[in-house]
Amino acid sequence: MRTMTVSDLRPTARAVVMSAAIGSAAFTLRAGRSAPRLLLVAIVMWVLAPFVAVAFVEIMSKRWSASSRLMLHTVMVVLAVVSLAVYGAELFWPHNPPAFMFVVVPPVSCFLMAAVAVVAALISGRQSPRTTGGQS
């Protein structure tokens, strides 16, 4: 059995993240069908924010080591699947207040993705742009 490489997981991770973003937006629209339109648009943007952040981190990871990119792509898939599962479950077993999971999951996802990105960047031996920004 062959081990999985970055080139194997990258297209899969991108497809899963894109599908989960579309599915999450659809679940959000379905759950918020009785909400005011402006609020619904804001919540959909909030729900999509982690997927945009993941895409940005994935673009920035091109110079990382193969093991760091593999870790990143694995976490991309896990976060996408978990987010989609949570939003789907919210439709069948809603919480009180009704939008609780749609408000909580995006910042938790962003925090976890940021933590993985920092660890992956450190493993790759790259410094973050913030630490080198003030130095010439």
C-alpha cells in the first residue's frame, strides 16, 4: 500500500473544502429562511469566513515542507467535514438560541486553522510575516 502524498491530498482537500462551503451556505440559508434578509446574508458570510481563511492559508503554504502541507490538507478536510456535519445536525436538532452553532463554529474553526497554520509554518522553518514585518 502506497503512502499518501501532498499531491494526492491537495485536490481532494480543495474539493472537500469547496463542497463543504457550498453545503454550509445552503444549510445556513435553510436554517435562516425566516430571518431578515440582511441578517441572513451576514450570517452566511460569517459561516463562509473559515472556508475563505482555509483557502488563503492553503495558497500561502506553497513553500512549506511536504509534511507541513500534508498536515494542513488533512486539517482542511477534517474541519470542512466537521463544520458541514455540525451545520447539518443543527437543521435536525436545533439549539436554543437557534443560530448558536452558526455563530460559534466559524471562530472556533478559524482558531484551529490558525493554530495549525502556525505549527505548520514553524515546522517548515518559515517565519510568519508578522515577525519579519518590522525588520529589513
